[in-house]
Amino acid sequence: MKIRRFVADDMQGALNQVKDTFGGDALILQTRHFRRGGFLGLFGRRLVEVTAAISDEEPQVNGSQEATAAKAHHFSSGNSREQVQDNGIKDELQDLKSMLDQMVTKFDSNAVSNNNGYPKLFQYCFRNLKASEVEEKLARQIIDEAVESVKPSLMDDVQEVNRVVEEVIARYFLKSGHSFANNGNKKRIIALVGPTGVGKTTTIAKLAALFSIIKGKSVVLVTVDTYRVAAVEQLKTYADLMALPLETACTPKQFQEVLLQHEDKDLVLVDTAGRSPLNKMAMAELKAFMDACPHIEIFLVMGATTKQADLWEITSRFGQLDVNQLIFTKLDETLNYGVILNVVNRLQKGLAYITTGQNVPDDIEVPDPVRLARLILQVNNSERPG
Ligand SMILES: Nc1nc2c(ncn2[C@@H]2O[C@H](COP(=O)(O)OP(=O)(O)OP(=O)(O)O)[C@@H](O)[C@H]2O)c(=O)[nH]1
Ligand SMILES: [Mg+2]
């Protein structure tokens, strides 16, 4: 038996593909609509997916034409051997269909038993959390709490169940700390640290624009990423565009001097060189810079596209730095936002910002916990009932 998925813009297109590949006798096992591309799961292209099966012995496109020809021949000649063959294929397909029906039923009942007997709608939520890459233990914790909070009479109400699960997830974001935006008017020195290429410098530029141009604060940019000429130039381009001062510091001592010089500024944004979390020397050096300034707030920047295992490595290594808050970048490049929840929950640090593209200054947001929760829960709308 061969099973294959066919994706097209509409049902007719998908069915044509099935017919072209498997011939007219293929079995349609499942159809679903889903969205691909777009931003945060929105505005994507609406596509149709058809899962179809054919028996291994079943002739495919060309073969199926032969079968059709054979059938035509059978009707004109009354050849009884071919009639037997034709009936045989029908029987085989019937067997195949019952076998698949049984498999589907078994799959469904497995899903029930694997989910601690959650009520049906919560099973969908659980499955979606896992599809978003929320860790199994955390996903169970969330669903357990949600089941507790929904009135028994509303267990079959899709909207109510979704609302409660979203609310529980949102609470996990909130209890991990409040966001950067709520910290009033106090003067701040903020350093962005994190692995290479994750978007630290771009995020510094976005924050600089947000605070200087939009909020009218006095901002200075400082880079301690002086190893690479290109790194300084990258930040200088932004500083020039926004008419902001840019300072460079090659040693922790110089860093202290620069900070002293700009004591009057509302906000000092410090860019650092990307460090491989596995490079112990580089991490020690970075720590020396951070230790030189007791009031500094350290924001750890991570990419939402990074594998969970690598994120744990990063959080463990950068954990030496007394990180205050987190920033996740590149949310526009993934749908698996569950990793953000996993990290925020395990570190119990606030998620200060999320960034959603390369545009400076537009693609940055203070995260809305309920909206993030919805994106995590609705990773795959086709999984949802009704
Ligand atoms: N898609 C997407 N790309 C981003 C985002 N933020 C940054 N980038 C891109 O990621 C690439 C690296 O960005 P940088 O800001 O140079 O990263 P960095 O962390 O400063 O890199 P190093 O200084 O080399 O460690 C650039 O091409 C950015 O445009 C984002 O939110 N989404
Ligand atoms: Mg950089």
C-alpha cells in the first residue's frame, strides 16, 4: 500500500494530482485545509491537503490507463478472466479500506489513552501544544490546570476550552516576570548578549529608534563588539541615521569610562559581540565587561528558530551572567513558538521583547501574553475540531 499527501490551492487541484499519480481508483483517506507562510500564522496561503492511498499492486497512472483499457475491452469482448481480475481489484480495495478504517480508529483510541483520558477538546489542545514544541511535561501541566478551570457543562464548548487554555498559557508568561516596557522612567543601562547572528545589533537599532524617536528619550549606543570592524560599522550606520552618539569600549575599564561620560542619558544600549556559548574564554571576557557595571541590566537574546536543545545550552552558559530579561528574535521564521514558553517558564525571566522581521524599527513588539498563547495553541488550525 502506498500513502501520499497531495497539496494544492483547491480541492480540485489536489484531486487532479491524486488522479495523475495514483489513477482514478485511489482511496481518499483524509482532506484538510491549512495555511502556509504568512506572518505569525496569519495571512498565509490557504491550501488543501489530500491524503490518498493505493494498493501496491494497483496500477498507477499509466497502469491505470491500461486497466481502463482492459475494462473497456472486457465490456466489448465479454472476457471473463478480466472480469475476475477487475472484481479482484475491487475486493482488494475494499479490504484495504477496512484495514485503513481500523488503523484510523486505533490511532484515535491511542490518542485518548495517551492523553490521560483528557476530555476530547483538551486532547486537541494538548496535541497542538506539543506540535508547537511545548515540552510534554509543561503541556500536561497546562492542560491539567485548564481542565480544572472549565465548568463541566462547558467541556464541549470549543471557544470556552480554547479561551481557558490560552489564559493558562498566558499566566505562565506573566508569572515569569513583567516586561521591560513597564519599568517607568528610570535611567537604564541595557546590554544585549547572546549567541552569534541572533539579531542583537538589529534589535539594539530597533530599541534605539523606539526610545529616541518615538518616546523622545536621550539614548546612547555603546558597542563592546570591537573585534570586527564590520560590527562597529553596522551599529554606526544606525547611529548616524538616528543621529545618536556611538561609543566603543575595548576594555572593561574603557566601558566604565564611557558609562560615566553618559551618566545623563535616559538609556544606554550596549551591543556585545556574539559569543558561542561553548567558547569559555569569550564568555569570561563578556562577563568581565558586564561585571564592570553593577547597574547594568542584561537581556539575553535568542532566536525562536533555535533548536530546543541548543537553547538549553545557551541559557545554561549565558546563565553565568545574571540575566535579567529575555528577548526572542525571528518569530517570523517559525511557527513553533512553544520553545519560547519552555525557556520563559524554566528560567522564570520576563520576556521583554519579541522581534518579527528585519525591518528597523518596525519589527519589534512588547509581547502580548494572550496573543502569544493563542499562537502557541493554534499552531495548526486543521488539528482543531469543528
Ligand atoms: N527574519 C528575521 N531576521 C532578523 C530578525 N532580527 C535580526 N534578523 C537578521 O538576522 C541577521 C543577523 O542580525 P544581527 O543583528 O547582525 O545579529 P547579531 O546577533 O548582532 O550578530 P553578531 O553580532 O554577529 O553576533 C541579520 O540579517 C538581521 O537582519 C528578525 O526578527 N527576523
Ligand atoms: Mg552584532
